[in-house]
Amino acid sequence: MNYSYSEPRDSKSQMHVSVLEPTVQDSNELNLRDYWHVIWRRKWVVVLSFMLALVTTVWMTLRMKPVYQAEAVLEIQKSGGAGLTLEDMFSDQVLTSGISEAINTEVEVLKSRQVAADAVRLSSFHLVLDKSEPLYKKVLRRLLGPVKNLSAQEDEEDQALLSEAPEPLRVEALGTPHIRRPIQYKVVFHEASTFALLDEEKKLIARGKIGEPCTTPLFSFRFSGSAPPEGTIFPLTLRPFEAAIEAVQANLQVSPIRNSRLIRLKVTAEHPADAQRLLSSVVSAYKQRKVEQKTMVVSQALQFIEQRMDALNDEMRRAVEALKRFKEENQLVSLSESVKLAIDQLVELDKSQQKIDTMRQQAGLLLKALQGRRSLDQKSLFALGNDLNQPLLVSLAKDLSQLEAERAALRTQYTQRHPTVMALDHKILKLKAKIRAEIKSLIASLDAQKRALSKEASAAESRLRQLPEKEQRLAELMRRAKVYEDTFSFLLQKKGELQVTRASQIGDVWLVDPPHADLRYIKPRLRMNVMLAAVVGLMLGVGLVFLLEYLDDSVKNANDVQTTVGLPILGNIGHYMSSQNGRPQRNLSRMPIILEEPKSPMAEAFRTLRSNLLFTGVDQPRRKMLLTSALPEDGKSTCSANLGVALAQMGKRVLLVDCDLRKPQLHWFFHLRRSPGLVNVLVEEEWEKALDGAIQHTQVPHLYLLTCGDVPPNPNEILGSEKMGHLIESVAERYDFILFDTPPVLTVSDAIVLAHRVDGVMLVARAGCTSRSALRNVVELLSKTRTVILGIILNDIDFKRERYYYSYYYHYYRSYGEEGSETSKKRVRI
């Protein structure tokens, strides 16, 4: 510490606050060692935060249920893999510039809600059988038995969960009830593969057997697979369908593999078999969607035919029943051959009209699908051309396919706006327009054929109207029944043809790596969680340390004192351990440490305090000095006793005056009587004679003590009395140094009353206890009385905690203290 001396402006008036003015460095200049010192000082906060975060994380991790993952890899192709055409091989959605867009499109399709909904239906994911267990049970199984045997057994159990024999237990929902919140059940398995279903209140809901449907008032389900041991209880949760869809989307991860047409799918679940089953359902749902997209026109035609068949089936049944009932009521069995021929003719005409309606519907669907650059469903187009005996339509479709393949090949070399590509686009548009015109012409031709057939049917019907009424009614009923039967047979045949066409259109998805589950859980990651907890715990501890440091207003070292009040440090007094006969003392002896252990580091600290104090009076000797503090328990009495002994050991006559008339302490340090003392002297008329009898000799040569005496009711008035001033002047003539031990300044004003009667004041601050604000307030109060403040005695320093600021003291106390004494384990505040 660097101090610059300044001469008093008026030595008689003593108007200085301090004789030594410290040169204080900028408090904002911090370095890494300052931060490290703050952390080291409160290292136990960091340690406790670290351990708390670590233990909490391990405890929470072990209570978590393991999460398993299933994985699959898909390849996006065109037109069914091995059967690739030239158009498919050079499609602009698969080559160079379009590959990322196409793959990203498929990724979004896989993440879509519709695929998730289909996967829920296929896997019954809205009905969850919880077969998982907390992680700590797995850990305990490995710790409580032979590691190798348990590991092998667990691997066998996990392998059995995914193997075909025995099949793992699974649940299948046979219906999808509409519920708004999850419903919890418990399944208790008994012998002979039977089980009981209990609700949340443990009431029996249903009984069943594995492999057979089980019906409850709300839903029905079926267990399949091998039966668990008797007494096994598994939670069963029925979730809303929407919640199950959201769960699938949350557990599904879809990511394209860079520079390829491959997509990686990952699904997580609390059981490996569930993860594998769910991923298989997602893949199946996606492939089904792709097939439906590929055969959109055929699917629409099939939907139209199925609707027509459903309607015809009802009409045919009613027509046959009406014919049978009419024959029974009118006793009519058959008609003449001419009438039968007329009926057959009408039936053929009606069948032709139905066929034309079907063809026209198919042609309309193709015309609607033929938009922009989208490739046609060629098999549907070829089927329409063959059915209508239109080779031109088939030829145009082949030409369009060839032009689109040529365009795809050009796009690998040229951009969209290249003249060659633009010319080819123009040809494709013209060809599509020609196909549309041809299809429109076919539709017009079909409409014309239908009108012609309607005229012929009207003529045939007019001939039948010439028959008698009953025969006419019979002919009408027979005609309707036969028309419905033949039309239904035609539609059935057409449905079979379209189903074959759709079945031949396999999806453009190849399952490179089938869904498979990893037998090792992926979550929770105990090692990673512990590492993260360690980092978070350290960060939290360090943050808490700096928060506590910010909130802590106490002075802890000399640097804090200087930056707070700008006063010099007269002495740095640390903790000391008191001992007697080589054994730690249970009760404090109250003897000054400088007498009890004269070779201890603490004794040297008080001798250093003595030397610093003497240096403050080089130009103007200071003999009457007052010791006080901001608050109680700062150690001012201890410092007064030890400093008095240190001054007396120089051969100087020293008088200690206990002016703490409220809680006197000095007589305890020297094992002397308290009365008569200062108070008794001041109340005497002839106080000069009483003073000689009140001053006591101590066991230290040249050291004398004037105790407090009887505790008065008005300490402040006694200390501020005229007699007190005369007493101070009297003892000042007989002693070299007089030390006044006074009460704390912020508690009572006794010290302020005496401060102007002494040569200087020494403030005792306790490291880690005395606040900066309290210290500033004391200095401000004493400054107002124009008191000379000699400096600060920093007491009760933990040199181990403050080793950054007191590295020399720390090593000295450690090495010298260990050599000088073997003792001492109990730390005492002074």
C-alpha cells in the first residue's frame, strides 16, 4: 500500500480527518485474478451448487423412462423402381436442380398430418400399453447381480421383444371412440392368458383373453402376442385420436440424406417394439399415399364405378323382387318370342348407354388431369383408347411421353429459358392441346352415340306399348331386371380391369433399410446429462457467488477499506487459534494473544500495528488515542488490550482506560477487578486521590489499567463531564501512551464525546462483518467533529479466503504458525 504524507493545516485545531492519505487505485480496474478471488472466497457456494445440480440431475434422470428409437431409410424413385421408363430416368424432378425440391417435398409429405393419421389407424397408437420401466430399475438389476449374467439376460429379453417367436405383447384397437381427454386403465394379467381391465378407481371394466376381442362400454380392443407373467400390471391409456396424431408427428424425425435421393426416418417410443411398429405404420401409410397419388385417375374412376355399383345393386334387387311379385300376383310365367326379342334389344341398348356413360366419365377425368406439364396416367389413357378403339389417342400419349423424356434430358444441360428447351416446351403444349381436342372429340362422339341409342330405345319401347297392359308391365319389369343385371356385370368387369391397372402402378418408394429398433435406449443420456449438470451447476454457482458478492456490503480486505473510505490500514489482524499446554482450549482464556503466544503470527500482527501507529506520529507525537468501531462485536477491546501490551513491551508507560461504560471488557483480559474504576473516580470529590487507587498494575511491566468501575445510568454525561477532561490531562502527564476503549459509534455517542479530547482515533473494522455503509457513516460522523482519524485496524481476517490480497500473510501464517506451535485447532474471533 502506498501512502503520501500531508502536513496538518493547523496542528492545534486538529482539523484533519486523516494524517495518512492513501493513494487508491481505480476500483474499476479489475482483472481475472480479482474474479478468481471472488470465486475462491465463496468456493463452497460453487461446490454446493455443483453438487446440488449433479445430484438432482442424476436423481431425475434415473426416474425417467428409457426412450428407444427405430430407424428406416427410403429411396424416392420414379414409376416403380426397376420398371423405369426413359421419362422417369430423366424427369426434371429427379435430376440436378430439382432433386432438393423433390426430396424436400417428400419430407414434408412424410411429416404431414394425413400420413400421421393413417399411421395411427394402422398401429392403434391411440391405445398405448405402457410396458416401460424407470431407468433406475435397469441400473439396479445390473448392480445387484452378476453383471455378465444380467447383461446377457437383459439382452435376451430385449431381443425377444423384437423377435417373431415369441411375439411381443401388443394391443390393437378395434374401434376409434371420440373422446376429449385421455383415459387411464390398468391391465392385470392372470393365468391362462386372461386379463382384467380396471379403471382409475380400480373398478372392473371388462375381462378378456389374449388373442380374443375384448369389448368395453366405450371401446373394443384385442391383445396379441405372448402373455406376460401372472400378476403383471401394465398401464393402458386411451388417447384422443387428435392427440395420438400430434404424438406421432412429435416423435417422428424425417431428414434427407445429403447428395442422394434417400430419406432417413426415426421414431421414438418407450419400448423398442412399439417404436418399430409405429415406424412400420408410418412407412406403410406413406407408400399407400404415394400409390394413391400415382393412380389418381384410376382411383377416381374406381370410385365412380363403385358408387354406380352400389346404386345399381339396390335397384337390381328391387327390380328382381318387383318382377317376382308381379308374376306371382298375375300368374304370368313367360312372353312370346317376339316380345323377348324386343326386350333383348332394349337391354342391349341400355347396356350400351351405361357403357358410354362409364367411358365418358373416364374421359372427363383424364381431360381434367391433363393440365400444365404434369405427366399423364398413361395406362388409364391407353385403356381409354383401347376401349374406344382409338389408336390415335394411344399414339399421341406415346408421343407426349417421348417429348417429356427429351425435355428432361435437355434440362440436364440447359436452363429453363434456353431456346431448345423452350421450343420443346412449345411442342409439348401443342401435343397436349391436340390430346385434349381428341378427348373432347371422343366425348362429343360418345354423346352422339348415346343420343342415337336413345332414339332406338324409344322406337323399341313404342312397339312394346302395343301389348296388353299386363304383358306390357311384365316386359318392362323383365327389361329393367335384365338391364340392371347386365350393367352390374359390366361394371364389375370394368372394376376388375381398373383394379388390375392400379395394382400394376407400384409406388416410387423403395425401402432401402426396413424399420428396425435399437435395443439400446437413446434417452435419457446419463453421461451427457451429468456433464450438462456439471456445467450448469458451475455456472449457477459462479453466478450465485457474484450475486452474493454484489449483495454483500461488508469490507473483507484492505482494498475494500481503501476504496470505501480512503483511509490507511494500520494493521491486518487475522483469525487465531488459542491453545494451552499443546491442547486446544474449549473456553477462551481472555488473555491477550500477544502474551499467550508471543511468537505467534497474531502477536507479530499487533507488533506491526504498533510500528504503523508510531509512524503516524513522527512529526507530531500522538500519545492519547481512542479505539472505537462502527458496531458491536468488531473486536475493539481485544485490539486495545493487545496494542497496549505491544506498546508496553517497548518500555513505555502505557495506560489502558476502559471507557465502555455499558459493556466493559478490559478487566477480563488481565484478570483484574472491575471496581473501583473510572466511574468511581469521577463521582468522588477528591478524584485525584481516588485515581491513584483505581489504576491497577497488570502482569505486563509498564502496562496499567483503569477499569470501568460500576456501570452508571448516564455514561454519556460522565464521559463528557469536566472532570473527565481534567482526568485525561492528569494521566497524560504521567504516561507515555493512553489508549481509550470506547463503545461503537453507531450504537451510542460516547466515542464522539471523547474524540475531540484525544490526539487521534483508530477505527476497528471486522472483515466480513462491518459493512461499507457503516464504515462510511462512522467516518462521516467523526469528520463532522473535526476528529483526527489515524487509520483502520482490519480485524478477524481469514487469510486463507483472502489469500489473493494477503499472499505474504497467508504463507507466513501457515508456515510460521505451524512451526511455532503444534496446537490449536479451534478458531477464535478477536
